[in-house]
Amino acid sequence: MIRRVLLISCIFSACASHSKAQYQDSDNKYSMSLDSVLRLVEQRYHVTIKYNQEQVAGLTVPYAEWRFRDSAAKTLANVLAPLDMKVNRLSPTRFKLKDYEYFRWSIADGWKELDRIAAQYHDAKSFDLRRDSLRSELYKALQLSPLPAKPNSKPILTPLRIYKGYSVQNIAIEILPGLYINGSIYRPLSIKGKIPVMLSPDGHWDLQRYRPDCQIRCATLARMGIMAYSYDLFAWGESLLQFKSADHQKSLSQTIQTLGAIRILDYVCGLKEVDTSRVGISGGSGGGSHTALMAALDQRIKLSAPVVSISSYFYGGCPCESGMPIFQCGGGTDYVELAAMAAPHPQLIVSDGSDWTAQMPEHDFPYLQKIYSYYEQQQNVENVHLANEFHDYGISKRLALYHFVAKFWHLNLKTIETNGKIDESQVTIEKPNQMYVFGDHGQLLPKDAVMGFDNLVKVFTSAAQRAKLNQFK
């Protein structure tokens, strides 16, 4: 009796095993759960793969073991390709599972693509033709061709705050009906004649434009004799009064940020004290990508300084940098070519050794030098590469900006020096609420302000449609 029970048990066990194994045949595409495949890879190649269960839940790999090759790296590439996933190699035997990153290429692929792009022109005339065509396509890709009408409202300005050598005033500009771009203007206390202006878009760092390093940079530029205009990204900073932070991850954020910068340029270029021949822009990280894009799009910008951002193998990891199809323009472009579109205007590229700008001096910067050489203006493009530094807009990056701007805008650095060295200690760091346009709790936000992303889409779509109708009148 005991033997009979054991036999029956073995039969059921074998059937259960067969049931589990039945997926490993052609009828079921030899499929296995991704979790099982990853554990098998670890065992077979003696590696470790870092991932959590949320990443693999419910995912299966068709023809799983048929995808195995002679190394863990090749096998993982084969296994993960149909799932739009990849791994980052942390060490020779350690990997980390990630979703497929369309915006991050291998260095070799990025360089090869830039070489393909560069082969389309060989002198100033052919590059000018490429630039003109690209610029037109970029506006269309951003859904800003034609531009929506500019609201007739005046900017909202807060009272001036006076500090040592400069003043600060908060500002909100209505860029679409009920949609505001918020920022702070830093001005030199003493203005004689026309002064230059520097747009300072925020980057993807904590505390947004309120953080000390952003205030220090803008205030120091003001003490040099420059009007510095610091402003928020979309659904970032004070823009969160109207939108959720998750809205920054929507593709339209790139369009709204671009339109906001255009309206800021409209405003500053209309000020009687501004020298429109000396209009610049400098931001870091996501603000650096925005810097390159704006310098490519708007010919009123005469100087640019993208910081820790530009690379031929990184297209921006945020929808505000790559959410709209700008990189499909002209048969394919990248941020390095967009930066080249600023030629021959002065341009400073700041790179570091810890992010996607680490190889800037090796391949991308020589390309930029070549483009500037078409105009016999190689001296107008510079690269400050800080191999031992990190992804920030720290003191070394700011010093590079001050020196570059002073050189090309003929400004006296002695106005910000103490004992022959640049001194940022004269800057007063404000509390975030001092930099708000609409009050500590948003109580001053206009009643007709657009609230929520869905309503923004309606407002933008309506404005874009009216712009298209009006262009034919």
C-alpha cells in the first residue's frame, strides 16, 4: 500500500514537473519568466544582476535559452532586447537591470552618429544651409511653427530687494493665456549705458532656482554689470502652483520651456537698458540642454554656455530635453550639432569627468572647433574640461563662466575681485519664499491661471490652432 501511494505521488510529481516544463517547447516559444532567466544567467556565467521584483513581475522571455551566447553581456543583450530593457555594467561580474534608455547611447555609437551628421557639410555655406533647414524643422517638431500669439498682459513684478552691488526682483510673464513662467531678475545697482543680459535656466537639481549656487551665479553676474534672468523649468519651482511635478515628465514640457524662453527674450530685448548685441544664456544639466536648444533656435542669443550637459551619446534623460521629436529633424541630429548651430557666436562648453560629458575633449569638442573654423572663428569656442569634478554648477564651472563672459563682453572682473581673486562671498543668499512671485502660499496667483496639465493642453492646442489660422490671413 505504501509503495502504491509513493508510486502515485511520483506520477503526480512527474506530471507537475512536465506541466511546468511544457513552456519550454516551440508550441510555447520556449518562454521562461524573466526572473528565472536572470537567475539562470547568474548561475551559468557566475555574475550578479541587481534588480527588484517590480521590474520583472509578469515579464516572460520568448525562446529564452536560445538567446544564450558565450558571455553574460551578449546573453543579457539578447534576452532583454524584446522587452525594451538593458543592463548597466557595474563591474566585470556585476550588472544592473534598467529599462531601455532611448536617450543614452554607447560612446562608439554616439561618435559614429555625429561623424555621419558632420559628413553632410564641409564649409560655412553648406553648414548654413543645414542650419537654416534644421532650425525650421525644430520649430515644427516643437509645435511652435507658427508661434502662438503673445498675451497682451504686462509682466508681474515684485518690489526690488537691494544688496551689495546688485538688486533682485521677481517676475512672472504670461506666455499663454493663464500660463506663467516665473523667475528672478538680478541687476547691477549702477547702470551706465546699455548692459548685457544672461538668461539662466534652472537645471534638474534640488531647490530649483532657489538653491545657493544659482543665486550666487546670477548675483555675481549682476555685480559684473550683467542683467541675469533666472527662471524655472516647466512644472518646476514656482510653476508647481499650477501643475504637478509629474507633469514635468510630459513631452509638452520641452515645448512650453522653449516658448517661455522666447517670451523672456521678447521682454529683455525690449528693455531700454539692454544691449541686444550682448544677449547670452547659460544653464547646467537640463538647463544646459535647454541652453543649446535655445541658442540654436533663437538668433537673438549671441553667447551661450551649456554646462555639464552636451554630448553626442546622450540626448537628455528627461522629456523636457528629448520629449518632442527634435532629434529626428534633418534626418537625425544631436545636442552637439545643436550646439554647433550657435557658431560663430562665442560658446563655452563646460564638461566634467563623472557624467556623459566625460569624453568631450576627445571627439565632440574637435567637431565644434571644426564648425567654428568654417567661419575662421575657432577662438570663439572653448571647452573647460574638469576631469576630476562632478555633475554640478559648482565654483569651478562658475569661474569659467565669469572669465569667458568678461572676455567676450569686455567686462572688468575687478568689480567682483578681492585681493586679485574672484570673491562670491558678497552675495546674499535669500530664502526661497523671498523669490516667490505669487506669495508664500500662491495666494497672489491670478484667478484665471491655468490649473492642471489637461487644461494646459487645451489652452496650448487652441493657441496653436489660432496661430495657424492667422498666418493665412
